[in-house]
Amino acid sequence: MPGKETKFHPDGTPIFRIVTSAGEAEEHLRVIRQAMERSTKHSTLSGLSGVLAGCYALAAAVFAPTKLGTLTDKLLFVALWGATLVLALVTDVLLTKRRAAKVGKTAFSALGVHLARAVAPGLLAGAGITLFHLLHPEALGTYLYGLWILCYAVALLAIAMFSRREVSIMGWAFLGAGIIALLLPDNFIIGPRALMALTFGGFHIVYGAWMGLKYGW
């Protein structure tokens, strides 16, 4: 096995070392990961975007159909929540850029690309399930909303390793809520509107308020 090789500048300071042990390599990867975790996304998370996303969700819950017996009602429900998701994502991008400028950071770096790639599978799965629901409205029934919550939970947990601990906590909260939603009977007192308001509305407002108070708006 080759030994460790160190090269030096003329003044005797080392230039680099060739890492040959698994332990050393793991330590270097740990340091790199910590550096990534301290970089742009950590310092540019916007608590305000979380609060606004929650408010958008509450507004959508107010205007969403109370009963989903007809195809028109189901299409309206899906369209309304789809528009809410797009609005929340756009808001997050804009406020992240604003906060990054405030703290002198770059909002969308290589780490931002990793975050986008991490969140994409969960969101795409939700989009695929929604498309299936539109083509076969009776197949999923009220299970659609629990599946939406689970897909969002997967997206949050996927980016948790690159983000603050609070994102992971919210991801697990969504995961638990999604599982409970799938297990609830159709005639349970919490209907689709209340379920979406509680999770996408309430969870986001609590998360955003905490992030804003702890790390800044």
C-alpha cells in the first residue's frame, strides 16, 4: 500500500497530502459537507417565505370546493392547489434572492442546483399522481390529499441534509400527517380542505415564524 506523500514549498510549508486511508477520506468529506452546510442556502433561508406559503395555503383552503362529488369540483380543487404551489415556489425564490443580497451571499450556487435536484423527485411524483387522478378521478378518491402530503414530505426530507434542522423536522411532520391522512376514513370530520389547511397552511406558518424569529426575515 502506498504511503502518505507530502510535498513542500521552498519555505517548508506543505503543498498537499495524498489521502490513502478510508478514515482520512471520510474526515475530508465531513469537513467539505460542513462547509457546504454553512454556505449560501443556510444563510439565505427566508422565514417570511414560509409564513407567506402558509397564508397562501389557508386562502386556497377557504376558496376550495367544500365537496368534491363532481369532476368539475375535483378539477377546480387540483388547479387551485397547483396554482398555490407555484405561487409559493416563486415567492420562495424571490425572497431567498432578497435575503441573500441582504447578507452578502449568492442565493443560487452549485449547492442550489443540488437542492433543486433533491427536491425534484418528490414534486414530480406528486405531479404524476395528480395527473393520474385527473385521468381516473374515482381511482384515488380522498387518498389523493394524503399522497400529496407524503410527496411533499419526501421532497423536504431529501433537501434536509443540505439545510437547517428545522426543514428536517417539518419534513417528518408532513410524513406523519400524510400517513395519518391515508389511514383516516372517508367520513372523518377532517375533510380535504381542513387537512390541506392544517398541513400546508399551519405547518408552514409555524415553520416560517420560527425561522424568521431565530435566523431573521
